[in-house]
Amino acid sequence: MIETPAIVLHAFDYRETSRIVRLATREVGVVSAIARGAKRPKSRFGQGLDLFTSGVASLVLHPTKDLHTLSGFDASRSRAGLAASLGRFGAAAALAELCIRFGTEATAGVHDELSDGLDAIQSVAEDAVAACALGAAWRIVSELGFAPTLDDCALCHRAIGPDEEVRFAHRAGGAVCATCRTLAPAARALPAVPRATLRQWLAGEPAVITETPVVRAHQRLLREFLEEHLADGRPMRALQAWERGAP
């Protein structure tokens, strides 16, 4: 058995008294676990398995199975404020989906970036929610080892100036200089301002965007990048719903 910081990403009822949860853990990545007796009136889990709650999970890992056993969950921080608006909940759900789909490898960084991102989404002003979530998503992508290149051409590796005209090629892995743009015909234009915004987010610096077209352009860029590099062909429904419902 191990004890590890964890965040509840998803939960659903199983039979009459149990629940199955997906947890983003700090020690073993994203895992599925059954919490037996979690639905009983005097369950030892209480309200600890609510969506997006942080705590310390006691896990019995089964080496030959994908479903482990959750023997305890000591909740330390609930995030009920994420249900205060569709914008906050949609942003949080998009981060959770990103971790569920691609966070199976053990990495403390993914857990920590997710925790910080959920806290920020819950506490910031409504018009800053999208920027907080986008920044957290790109940092999670970076922790997964897929950070896009922004200051060097992804094809010829030449250094690119901050105001230089570039395009963003998902398949190549980031910015492509004007000389190489013909080698990436499907690449999107990436002006200097949004490129600087991406750079700030990846560095953990605040960069607020509020205009709906700008928000949706950044959401689309993130989704297309994930679909190219990380996705397994299945649609990312939470990310798509968040993109469609951008404030």
C-alpha cells in the first residue's frame, strides 16, 4: 500500500455501495481505484471523493490489474467553488480530461500543476478563468514532455526573434520560421502577441486574455496540438465543450 497526494478527477457509482474514482496522484500518475463502501451512510470516505477534491489517498496497487483499491482518502481541500459557473466548471473539466487521457505516467509535476490550476480557476475573476486554465493546460503539457518550441524554428532550429513572423505547425512541434513555412503548409499563423502569451504561460507567468475571439483561438490551438501529439483518435469532449462555451 502507498499513500500519495491525489486529486479526484472523476467518480461514478459501482453496484449498491461502492464508487470507482479516477485520481491524479503525485506518485503513480493517474489511476483508477474502487472505493468499497463509499456510498454507505457512515462511509469512512465521507464527502472526500467529491469532484476536484485534493487529499492523501491510501492505495493498494494491483500489479496485474488496471483497477486498484482505495482504502482511504484524507481530504485536505475541496473545491466547491468550481461549480459556481459553467465557465469555471468547464475549464476544470478540460484540465481533468487532459490528465485522465495523458497523465498515466508517474510525475509529480502534472499533479502539482493541476492542483495550482484548479485553485486559480476557483479564485480568479470570471473573465480571467480561461487564461488561468489555458496556462495550466500548457504547463501540464510541458510536464508531459510535449512543450512546443516557440523561440527556435521547429524545422531548421534557427533562433527566431520575438517580433519575427512565424507559423505554428502542430506536427512539427511549434513555431516555424518564414523560410520553412512552405514545409508546413497546414501551419497556423502565430503573431508576436499570442506567441508571447504562450511563452508567459509556459514560464508560469500570468497573461490574461478576455476577448472571446482571442480566447477561442488559444483554445483551438491547444486542442489541435493535443490532437496531433497526444490523442489516440478519440475526441476530447470536455475540451471541445469548453471551447464551444468560451465566455
